[in-house]
Amino acid sequence: MVRIIQYRKLCNGCNACVELDPARWRISKSDGKSILVGGAENNGFTTLLASDGEYELSKLAEQRCSLKVIRVHKV
């Protein structure tokens, strides 16, 4: 399993995560920030447990995030 964590409040909507994995990330029409599709928000953090198959793309999204608000860990 892979845990993806996003601190959405600091997202600037650069779109890097969406370009890498549009099935997992979207840009919100209301505020222009990225949304972790399927994630649950709690205390400003959006978290998702995903399959191991999503690790590589998610790790790339973490690396390319301009503000480093995405974290990916194997669990």
C-alpha cells in the first residue's frame, strides 16, 4: 500500500501533479488548487491509501510539486 498525503492549503495550483496523473489529481474550479481524487481531508491534510502500483507516479508528483506539499510513503 501507498499513503499519499497533501497539504492542500499551501498548494499553488501549478498543475504538475495533474499532468503526471490525471486519474489521481484534478484542479478545483472553485479555488484553482489540486485535489487528491478519492482522498479524505482531516485537519488541512488530504490523505489516501492507494495500491502499490501507484507508487512511482505518486513519487514523481511529490518530486515535481513546486511547493513540496505532497508526501508519498510505502506502508
